[in-house]
Amino acid sequence: RDARPFDTFVEHLLPDVMASSRSRQITIWSAACSSGQEAYSLAMLLLEWKATHPGWNAKIIGTDISPKMVERARAAKFSQIEVNRGMRAPYLVKYFDQVGREWVLRQPVRDLCRFERGNLALPAVNVPTCDIVFLRNVLIYFDVDTKRTVLTHVRKVLRPGGFLVLGGAESTLNLDGAFQRMELGKAVVFRHTGGAG
């Protein structure tokens, strides 16, 4: 529904990661992934991007505190209402199969994603070092101390120079000094400076 972070992901974040990567591997964490819509949206964009950048590998790890949501994300099935929320029509045709009343993601999209249960208030488990972390519209629900804890856990898996993408009303200001606010395109992102917060 909010295209700006995704446009910035393609136009600014991916080129930056490419320029600084030695492994030709891009790793993204979709934290608080809910039913997987954000992770799969990123996966579709990555498939489009990989078509013009051969030799690169990409993976997305989605975590959510709800086992029910993790199972939904793994199932990769969405209703008509869900796919109507900002999904560009060519992507629906290219990456989904309609099965009854549901839209099921095709295997190439699913293969880029892995979903696990995870509590953001605790250190990340089974999350590798990441280039980009999407943590959108989550911090607003936490008190200040919990926000700081969550950002500390994120920082420990985000490589120095990597990017944190928050919701439009969220910031790391006065919470974690290791992140530098940047305006890229029409979105605000936060770069891990390599500091300890």
C-alpha cells in the first residue's frame, strides 16, 4: 500500500549493497513479517532485479512472534482483498496462480523466503548477518525501553553500512545512536554506522 519503501529498496538500497558486497549475496530480514506480504513483495522485486543482475544470490528471512502468522506466511496463500492492496497487476499475473478463491505464490518467489518464529524483544535466533532490515510500523507499539532493546537486537544482525527501513512515523532518534537517518528517494532509511549505539 505504501510504495515508497519498495521503490527506495530497488532504486537506492540494492545498488548500494551491490557496490559494497564482496560475496554477491544479499540478505534481508523482514522483522514482524505477519502473513508474509512484505517479504514476498520484496522477493518479487528481487526476482525482477536478479533477471538483470545474473550471478547474485538473495534470501529473505521473515520472523513473527505469532506461530499462526508464520504458518500463514509459509502457506503463501492470499485472498483477493489481500492481493488488491497495492499489488501491481503484472506481478499478480507473473507470480501467482489462482486456486479457487485464493491466490497462491509460485515457487520461485517462495524459494527466496524462509519464515521462523521470533520475538523482537529477545536476541534474534536463526537470523544471519543482514544487509537490509525491514521493521516497519512495529516500534510504535513499544515503550521506549523496549524500542531500544529491539534496535539493539536488530543492530547485532545488521552489518555495518547496512540499512534499517522503518515505518513513516518511526525513527531511531534518541533511541540508538548507531543509526544515521538518510533520505533516499521519497523514503527515510537508517544506516548502521558501525557504532555500538
